[in-house]
Amino acid sequence: MSDMISATDLKKHFVLHRHRPGFIGAVRNLITREHRLIRAVDGVNFHIECGEFVGYLGPNGAGKSTTLKMLTGLLVPTSGELLVNGRVPWRERQVHVGEIGAVFGQRTTLWWDLPVIDSLELLRHIYHIPADRFRKNLQEFRDLLELDHFLHTPVRALSLGERMRADLCAALLHDPRLLFLDEPTIGLDVVAKERIRQFIRHINLERGTTILLTTHDISDVEKLCKRVMIIDRGRLLYDGLLDKLHQRFGGNRQLVVDFGEIYEDVHVDGAQVTEQVGTRVTYHFERGTVTASELIGRLSSRFRIRDLEVREPDVEDTIRRIYEEQLLVRG
Amino acid sequence: MRSAFLTYFRLIAADIRSQLGYPVSFLLETAGAGLIISMYFISLALVFQRFDNIAGWTLGEVAFLYGLIEMGFGTMDMIFSGFDPQFFGQIVRRGGFDKILLRPQSLTLQVLGSSFVIRRLGRILQGVVIFLIALSMVEISWTPVKIIYLPVVFASLVCFFGGFFIIGSTITFWTVESIEVINILTYGGSEMMSYPMHIYQDWMRRFFTFIVPAIFLNYYPALYFLDKPALQELPYFAPFLSPIAGFGVLFFALRFWRFGIRHYQSTGT
């Protein structure tokens, strides 16, 4: 079986009690409670194969972290089937978590007041990592993540980027087969982000570690994942290749033209003028109806063009449109 | 099993190293904790200057009880620091319990290993001093059984209070608002247990006999050690119920803890 994760009709519903404020509210809470059913994850199906690198996207409260908690064995589903790494996560918690790794960008797994190396040593014992494998892995990660200059610094004194690198190292020392990354680049600058992305890609390619990445940073997904899953309101809206998502929902491409002089009428068949500032005109055109070169041909036959640029819609726009216009809502 | 205990001791060692990273705060808090307990005892001694006994108990006898409870509670407070409801409630609220669930080790062991507050040594030490003062003030006719039984009572006390810490921490899975109630039971309970229980009203003594079996951990054993007559007729084995009460509470607490974890895993925070 090559499935690393298989989820069938996975559901997690919560009952939320409304808390009334104040003393009288507290007394009323004791007598009658208002219940509200939250369908955090509401019938999700997907399979992830060994070695895949999948991006998991969705707005806040869409059900991302609830899914993640079920996959890591922290939460028991309301119904449905879930097999991760051949196991039912919450039934064999200790064995399961021994074979997965997780990095939550907002929190550290390291000991706050201890030097990084002490935390890593503690994790060696907690995960029962054989000494030679620990040494080998640590050496590799020290080089790849450039940990050396802060290995003996207490975690509380690390910068966010350093802490994240240390956390990545900590999550991988025991050679997990599956790695969960939750917002691994949150709050980092461009250079630090890129370094972390390179490392993650390396782990996926060289070690064959299956990676599930949840993030708000679309550029993480664009640079790392071929496949994305999009969840909203507890349901999977999309599961497929990132490119296809682009093609289906990519919306309009843009052509920005800088004309040689100011023209009165710059309309052209197949495209819409969306902006005109002096000699600079922006056209929107639909993928499939007209190609960029056709459009440029039509324009250059009528006008003198100084410069032009074709812009692809970015994934962020695409995904925002999917959420906002509910393009993928199933009936 | 052996490796689990090794991991536990490594976790504790790590926490102690963290605490020693702040030496000034460590020293101040240790001294402060000890000082507060001493003040309690000195005020007690001042009361005894006016009345030379409380309901038939001398200062030395009360000090015996007081010292024993302080040592027991202080030791528990150090070993079970991770289950201190105040501390654990924060961990749960900040999502730290997920971190514990994500590690391939026993949850109980990890929580115990997550904190080992060594500044409690101040309180324990004060308890020891008060206990030694008590021994010098009262004439105890030691028998082999008494000598063996004293550490048993001590261990039972640690388990008893530890059980309440675990119960309190488990409740924080549902609500953090109830921590005060648990504090009344643990801190207030240990305070109450420092005095001979026949000074309290009947309903209260019954509560601490049948609902929360505290009386088997302080009053009855103390009667036995000090060879004091009980107010009411006691079954002869009553002083020897300490381990049953102490370990029983801990056992019940661990069952409740398991139940709480199941609840947490079905609802999250």
C-alpha cells in the first residue's frame, strides 16, 4: 500500500456552549445552555501517497487545523475513516507520533530556557533515537540549516528564523516518514523564508518524506507543492494540481502596454481596458479566447508601442476568488 | 519501563537547569516560601503562649501535625509541579498539551516531567525544622511499627495531595474558571489538616472523613504516634488507613485524568 494518508468521509463536529457574560449569565449557564453545532470538518475524502508534497489551504476557521489535529492523533473524529502511515492515529498515539514529525510555526517544541542542543538531546531520548543515527542526522541538519552559531544559545534568545530552523531540525531527527508543517514561514523575511523552503524541498526529495503543508503564504505553496487541497467551511473544495487550478479559475491575464503617444480610442477586440493612465493601458483578456501574441499583433498594427508586459494572475488572487465568489461550492 | 524513568529524570533535570538559569529569582523565592511558613508557625506559637493548649493539644503536638503536613504538601508540590492546576491550566489554554500529545511518551510522565519546582525545598525544609522542633517538645514512645509507619504516612500524604492536583488539572480540560475551587481543596485543605481535626464542627469532620478522607492522613495517624486518646471511640485500625486513603485518592485521580484526556481528544480546546 503506497497511501500515506487516506481519509474517507472524515467528520469532526463540535458542540459549542455559549457562555453568557457576568454573574447572572453564569447562573443561567448552569440551568440552560445554548448549544451550537460546529461542523469543523464535514465529510472530507482524500488520499496522499508516500513521498508526496501537498499544500493544504483554506481561510481561518475552514477546518485546516482540525484536520491536522486528527491526522496527528490529537483529536478523535466524530465519524469517518482515517488511516495515517497504516495506523488509526488516536488508537496508537505513542507509536503513531513516534513516526511522524510536526512543526507548528506559532509554537516551539523546544525547551524555552535551554540551549538548542540540550533540547535536541532530550528529544533523542524521548524518541529513542539510536546514537549513531542521531549524530548523522544532526550533522546533516547542522550544515543544511546552518545551526552551528546558535546551537548553544537558549531558545528564548533566538530570532524567529533561527527558532524555526531549530524546530525543523527537532522535528526531523527521528526520521519521520510523514511531516506536518503548519505555517513554517510565518513572520519570516524573504531570505529566511527561502532558506526554509529549500530545506523542506530537500527533505522531501532526498529523504522521500511525505509532507503536508498548511499555510497562508501562497508563495510557499507555489514554490513547493504540485498538488493542493483547498478546504472551506469543513469541506474540500479542490484537490488537484496547482496548475489546473490556475487554468480553471485563473481568471484573466493582463497585458500592460506603454504606447508611444496618447491615443483617444485604445479598444481592441478580445480584451477589455481596465486602466488607462497617460500612455499606459492595462488590458484584461481571458485565457482560451485569445492569445497574448494575437492581441499584441492587433495592437501593434494600429498603435505605436514602446513597451509591453504580460502578467499571469497569481495563485493568491485565484484562491481569494475561489473563497470570495465561492466558485467551487458543491451543491 | 526503565527507559521511561530515565526520560522522566532527564526531563526533570532539564527543568531544574532552566530554573537555575535564573539564580536570583530562585534564591528569593525559596527563601520567601520558607519565610511565609515560618511566620504561620510563629503566630501559632504566640497563640500557645496565652493558652497552653488547643482542645487538649500542646504546641509540640500541633507542631508535629503541622510539620508533617508541611513536609508532605511541600514534597508533593515539588514532585507534582507539572500538575499544579494553575500551571497546567495555562499549558492547556496555550495549546501546550498538544505538544505533549505529540511525543511518543506516557502523558502522565511527561506532565510530571514538565515541571519540578525546586524552590519548594524552602517549604519542605521549614516543615522539617518544625517537625524536628516538635520531636524535641513531645515525648514520643517510639516503637518499630511507628518508625516504619511514619514514612508510609508521609508517602500517603504526598499521594493524597498529588491526587487533588491531578483532579484539579483534569478539570481545566473543561474549564479554567474553577481553579479557585480546587485551590480551596488543596491549599485550604492542607491548612486545615495542620490542626487537630476535633476542633472543627461535626459536619466538617464528617466531610473530611467520608467525602475527602483527609482525617486518615493527619489526625488519626497523629493520635497514634502521639498516643493520644480520640474524642470518640475509634476502630483500632483507623490510624492505619493512611495508605488506603492516600493511594486511593491518587488512583481515583489517575482514572479521572484518563477520562479527562479522552474528553480533550474528542473536543480539543
